[in-house]
Amino acid sequence: MEDFSPSDLKAILHSKRANLYYLEHCRVMQKDGRVLYLKEAKQENQYWNIPIANTTVVMLGTGTSITQAAVRMLSQAGVLLGFCGGGGSPLYMGCEIEWMTAQSEYRPTQYLQGWVSFWFDDSKRLAAAKHLQQARINYLLTTWAKDKDLKSEGLNVQDIDVQNALDVFKVRTERAQTSSELLLTEAQLTKTLYKYVAQRTDFADFSRERDGTDKANAFLNHGNYLAYGLAATALWVLGIPHGFAVMHGKTRRGALVFDVADLIKDAIVLPWAFVCAKENATEQEFRQQILQSFTNHKALDCMFDQVKAIALGGSEEQGI
């Protein structure tokens, strides 16, 4: 590994990386030039390799520890490191919002400069929020139309209930004059989607409660935090601080993470939370399903594309 430089480790573009790890009850360490995590078994210790050059986020849950050497290698590979509770939530404080970000003076600057060029103008910030909302719907339509597994569960974007909700959402989004109106419109759409998916998956009496102990609510919380991990990665790679939110409010320091995560939550996290709850899946099985769906439907690519489009005024640049 001594023959590699940090730039070699970042050869895979962040938007193309496949792995997001949630680890618990293990020790993360550097061994023989690799980052491993160790779990203690009855007979012998078991080691698993973390392919850091193809990893975006490592979330350390309960009962974990990490060595300084492992942190150094994760930093060199541009992997975002965060500490969290059980099941990926809640995220605990790190160096930047909830994340420990690798320090480098060579972060890109053009995206931050483009973002702040409009951010202090209320009308332009509102336009950026509307752009994200429209991209969110486009991503949902594309994802549900392509996903055969979701179709087999009875989820169809052509259903009249879904189409009516999207039509109302589109009109109200276009007419919105403030971010508060956008948030209300978003909440109403998500509520309708909750009801639609719950009916299709035999959860007719479902009620969204973030502190709920039922599997559907727990899976929604878990999946949302995984989406936040991808959003935090995209913003960190592009060099845009999490405080420059366009929708969730200027009083929440990490609000831009929520803005960007919303691009994919309704399309992937929402339906699979209900489907996996119906199938009585374990937390690990649900997490594997969500991460696989993120990869299959290029969730991180979507985040990069939309954030870059807004930051650069609609133009696209390569190299991230």
C-alpha cells in the first residue's frame, strides 16, 4: 500500500462508488495496508475487508471503535466517517455537522462559489428549491417505472391516486412564494404517498411516527439516515457546506443535507420500508435492500447531477 498515493485511492469517482457501510459491535483497524473490521467470535476473531476506494460512507454504530491508522487511510481515500446510534440513527456530532470529513486544501471551489452566488437572493433560492422538488418527482417516476420488484408489489405511478397527487403537487409547487409553502406542499404529497403505499402493502392503519416502534416506522427512520449519508457525501465532495439550505430553513445548520436527501427518499426509502416491514425482514435485510436499490437506481449520481446543475446554473462539469 506504500506504493499508492491519496490521489490513487480516489480514482473511483464518488458519484460512482457502490458501498455505504453501517458497522456495529466491531473494531475498525488498518492491517497490512488495508482497512478491516474485526468481530469477535466464540472460537476465533473474524476479519472483513472494507474496499475504501469504492466506499462513500462508513457509519459507526453501537459498540464500535476505530484506530488512528484506519481513520488516516479512510481520509486519504475520501471516505466520509460518521458516528451514530443503533440502526444508523441518530447521527452523533463529529467535526462537521454529524460527520468527520477528511481535511484537504484541494476541495473544489466552483460549486460553493456558484451556490453562494444565488443563495442570498430569496427568489433565486426559492427557484433552486423548486428545481430540487421537480427533480425529486422525476426521479420517483423513473424509479417506480423501472423497478420490477416494486411493480410486483402493486406500486404503479400511473395509478389515479398517484397521478392526482403529483398533479396537485406540480401546480402548488409552481405557485409557491415561500419555502414554507413548498414544505407544506411536500408534506402533503409525502402523506399521500404514505397512504398509497401503506394500502398496497396491507398497512391501512399506518401512522407516521418518528418515535414509533413498529417496523415500518423504524425502517423509514433507518432508510432516511442512509439517504442522509449519501447527501452529506455529495455535498462534501462538491465542497458545499450543509448550512446553505434552500428549503428546510436557514436556522438548521445541516438542513441542506435534508434538501438533497429528499431527492431519493420517496422513490426508494418509502416503498421499501413498507415492503420489507410486510415481509418481516430483519434490519440487516432491509439495509441491504436499500443500499442495493441506491446502487441500482444511481441515487448518488442523481444527487451529484442535481446539486451541480443548480450550483453551475444548469451547466454540467465532469471530474467529480
